[in-house]
Amino acid sequence: MLLEAKKLHLKFGAIAALDDVALDVTAGEVVAIVGESGSGKTTLLRVLAGQMAPDAGAVHYLGRDVLGMTEAEHRRLIRSDWGFVHQNPRDGLRMGVSAGGNVGERLMALGARHYGNIRDEAQAWLQRVEIDSARIDDLPRHFSGGMQQRLQIARTLVTRPKLVFMDEPTGGLDVSVQARLLDLIRALVRELGLSVLIVTHDIAAARLLADRILVMRRGQVVEQGLTDRVLDDPQHPYTQLLVSSVLAA
Amino acid sequence: MSILLRTEGLGKTFTLHLQGGARIPVLAGVDLAVRAGECVALSGPSGAGKSTLMRCLYGNYGAGAGRIMLAHRGAELELVSAPPREVIEARRQSIGYVSQFLRVIPRVGTRDIVAEPMVARGMTRSDALSRASALLDHLNLPERLHDLPPATFSGGEQQRVNLARGFGPGYPVLLLDEPTASLDAANRAIVIGLIHEAKQAGTAIIGIFHDAEVREAVADRVFTVEPMQDAA
Amino acid sequence: MTEAGYNFAYLDEATKRMIRRAVLKAVAVPGHQIPFGAREMPLPYGWGTGGIQVTASILGPQDVLKVIDQGADDTTNAVSIRRFFTRVAGIATTETTGDATIIQTRHRIPEKPLTENQILVYQVPQPEPLFKLEPRRAETRRLHALADYGLMHVRLYEDIARLGHIAKAYDYPVMVNERYLMSPSPIPAFDNPKMHQMAALQLFGAGREKRIYAVPPYTPVRSLDFEDHPFRPIRAPHACAICGSTTSYLDELVTDDAGGRAFICSDTDYCQERQEAPKAAAE
């Protein structure tokens, strides 16, 4: 059991952002949290990643109490075992640092001291995320949105984190760009055996990537299970509504 | 020969909340068993629940009642109550499903799509790709299509990709939902050949065969799915 | 009371005690920045108020003070500060490195190796080595606390990627005692190796930023680099035009408006000593 959360409650004033939420992720699993705006899915992700404290409940990573960790322990975890892919790549990149520097940073933070090796690894990762490695010295502010997002993914995965949190990684991107990104994420997850917790409002993306899916509405998990089962045979009225609302191309 | 898949009192009722909670019972009390090397054809009128039964067997639909016992890793796995992780593992190892429709993954070439489940089952990538090519050739899919993503393929071409994907890994249990629906006579014969080969290798097969010729060629027995009366 | 009617060395005793406490803390945690309550000094920020406050706090009546600015004893700033301490402390001053007990410096380390009986006080404009990379103070404090210095290595990586070499010619970042990243103040990178295992106590004062830090004697100080781009101290490849030294750090002087230049030792006392050496030998 990689990540385990129980009885999470969080209120913003009178609004229940999380209402008795439980969730777990095992090694090698991709879990999608879907829901519409205001469902609480992003709040849930933030609480699980230790970025926000809930009013009640517990989160454990490999048996360690995430919410009770000191800031130092938490930051160490974020830098080594975990990765976080932000919806807006600008939140997860250093815009004033070259692509190579962005990818190499985590390596250097963990002690890598050979410039040539760091650069080679950065170049390999750029290729892996389909960025022309000739752009290794370019600044991300000169990249398209899709490229920035792919760079963020490279930067996050370079240290082979055990668990990756993704917050709407394809939000705001053009459809063709989204397709490419989803395919890339899918391939990397398989190749690296990553465990991923992905928040998305895009059900098709969830179907493509996730082993399991949680459907959230107004802070509650209304249904969860095998992705294709939940999407093809939804039980909860809200899930049925959600699935029937998706337009087929 | 041993039973590889059996159901006990399997039932499935759909509740359509968007239609005021209308309840549609489709399956009730289904007891089915399939042995290694045996092919059982599901028969019954359209809408009787044949596809629903198939999907329940694969875990794609959640059965409302009863049990599904699958031979998996030397033991019996009860699929209805199994956690998602175990269902995924069972699908990787022990049970395959060939549907009529191919859900397309953008940008991935046909050969890779076919090879993927074989690699997941433990084959090396190069072996899987070779076997994928061989199967696609056997199914008369033109070579030039092998590296293209199948999004733009015709129905018949997509079906052949599905078939290659389903027959490639050598699952002990295989579910075939209208495997020859979009194929011409020559390719139907090839599929019949694949089914015979699989049976000889000990595969337990459950199939929906709309085509009588195919059904007669491969089925050892028929299991009839009776339509249920609608609940009030 | 001294000639000018001030307490010894200008600052009141309570202030000196507070600064000494900061200095002790700094010495206890080499390379770590200690905040202190900097006072209003009779010269503006940017002119060495931090260095002066540190010197004032450690100065005793028996001390001999040397003040240098970019290696020279005779620039306006060095002269002013030396005169200031003469007036408010009445202590002896000197231009000879070997005779000083306290040396206050702006942006250079003397060429002559210092001893255990000496203290080097640096004037520091910006104590935070990560400032240009991470302007948020709260964040840099966390980075130091977690020894999370990847950011600085990124900066060095960027230099090599863009320019082929690390471009920091002065204020070159160092790791002190293999724990804290420190700004050595804007001394030339050439001087960094002198900090390593120096016999003298090194104190750093930043008046505007109100921070004090220290490197105790015989502390390891390592300039950051990469295994395949090792740190190399760089000086102009010339001999001093006056004393002929090929190992000291040189200033480049423009001598005329026809492009003429001369290179002479930045450390005036060192140059002087070398000039007098053959005469002394001859005597």
C-alpha cells in the first residue's frame, strides 16, 4: 500500500470541500479522481500531497504519517519519492532557467556533480518527452504550452519518483496537444512502473490512463472502482449523469 | 478437462437513474461452466443479454448477484467481489476479451497495440512484435497498415486488430463478442482456424456468433440466454 | 571618553555585547547567517557599516587595526574608516599586514597568509548567496535549513551551458564546513582558496541586511564546482609592473588614453613588502 487516506474532512466556511473521503493507491497503480468544478477533487489532491491540512482524517505514505510530518521531512519526500505535475506548467518550472537546467535541478539537488552526465541525462529526458534536444539551452518561456507541460513532466520524473500527483495535466491545452501528452504519460507510466494519482475532469483521459477511478461530487466520493466498470456500468445517479453527458467525437 | 470459468446464480439488473430509476433486469440465475478446450456459443434473441453476460464475465459490468469463478494462478478467483487490482491482474493473465469495437489510443501503431497485452503478460517486446506481425499477416491485414494507428481503419480492419490483440497472448479463457461481424468469407475462415487452434491449446472459449456457419464450425455446445420480462 | 566624546569604538557596551553574542552564534554555526540589530552608523549603507560594527564590537585598546579597500590601504574609504577608529578608539593602526591584529577589508583577502592571532573582518553588501536566484527571504531560510542548494548548482550549470565556463568572477559561492552555502563577499574568486583552513578567524558583517556570519579558524571552505568543470582561481596572466610578482592578484590600470595599461598588485602592502625585500636583503 503506497498511499492510504481515511476519513478526510475539510470545510471552507459552510462548504464541505471534503466529506468523509477515503482513498488508497497501491504500487504501480494509476488512480483517477474525476468530478466537475467544486467537486473537491483538487482539494483532495492537495491534502494528499500534504500541501493543505484537513480538519480531520489521516494520510499515510508507506506507513508514514504525512500530515504529521515536519516541513523538512515533507520537503524531502516531495523532492525524492514524490512528484507533482501542476496544471499550469509555469507553477512547476523555473521559467528563467534553461530546459536542461530545469530537468537537471532535481538531480543536482540530490547530489549529482558531473556536468556532462547531468546534461546527458537531461538530453535523454527531453527526447523521452518528445522535445527536440537541441532546445536544451532554451528558456521555457519560449516554449508552447504543450512543450512546457512535457518539460514539467520530464523535470518531475527525472528522479524516478514512486508516486506522482497530477493536477489536470492536460487542462488548457489544445485537443491535439492533449492527445499527445496523454499518450506520453501513458507510455511513461508503463515504462517506469509509476504510481499516479491524477485529477481530471476529462473522463476520456481517465479511461485512457487509469486503472481505477473515483467520482467526486460536492466533497464526497460517490462511486469508485475499476475504470471501465465505473464508466460503462455506472451505478450512482451522478456517475450516470456524468458519463451520459460526455460528447462522443 | 477442467472447468476454467463458471458462474453461480449470476444476475444483472440495470437501474437507470436518469429515467426516474427504471429497473431493467437482464440476467437472473445464470449458471454457466466452460471447460478447457471447449467453445460455448451464447444464443438468444437480440437484447436477451448475451453481451451483458459477456461483459459481466470480463468484469466490465458489475454483476448484481451471484458469483463468477475464474481459474487464475492455480486457484479460483471470484470476480464479482474481487478488488479492481485483482480483476486487472486476471485480465492480464487469464482472461481475454475480443469486442466488436476497438477503442482507439491516439498515436499508437497497430503492431504496438497488438503487442501490448503480450508484453504485459511477460513476453519480450521483440517477441511480442514478431508475433503481432505474424498474426496481422495471418488475418490479412496489409503490411502497410501495421505501423499506423488504427483510428482511420475500416470496421473490418479494426476487428482484425482486435482479434490479433485477443488471440496473441494465449489466454486460458477467451471471450469473443461477434468476432466475425465485419469480415468477409475468407477472413471468417481464418478466424475459425484461430478458434480451433486455441481450443486445441486448451483455451476455454465463450462466444457470441451471429453467423450460423461460424457457430456451427466452432461451438461444442450452445448456452441459451432467455430474455427477461421487464420489471414494472 | 575618547577625543570625540564617544564610548570606546563608538558603540555603547550593550550594543557591543549584542553583536558579540551574534558573533559567537555565527562562530558556532560556520557559514550560517545570524541576524543582528544593526545600529545607525555615521556613514550610509553600502559603505561598510556592517564591517565597522563587527570591528567596533571586537576591538580592544591593545589591538592594532589595518583597513583595506580592494586591497589598498590608501583609498578614501580605507583612510576614512581607519581615521574613524583612531578618533573613537584611540587604537594603533598599521598598513603592514603582519603587524595587524584586526584587518577590516572590503572585497579582498591579503596576499600574506594570516595567523591565529589575527581576525579578518569582511564588509558584505549581500549576505544571501541565493538572493539573485530566490528573492524570497522566507524561502532562502528554508533552503539553508534543509541544505537544499540545487538552485545554486543550477545557476552554475546555466553558466556552463551558456558560456562554457562558470562566470562568477567574484563573490563565488562556497560551502562552509560542508554544510552551509555562503557568500564570501565580493572578493575575487581568486581569493577563495585562501579562506580554506585559514588560521585566522573570519567574520562577515552586512550592515544594511543586518546579518553576521563567520568562518572559524581551520574550517573547510570549498568553492562550488562540477567534477568535470573544477574551480580554478583566475588572475591576469601578468607580472606586477612594480614588484614583479606572478602570484598575487593584479589590478589593471589604464595609464594613458592611447590604450596603455599596467598591471600592479591589488594588495598594496604586499607589493610594498616585496619591493623592500631586495633592499633589506642587500642591507
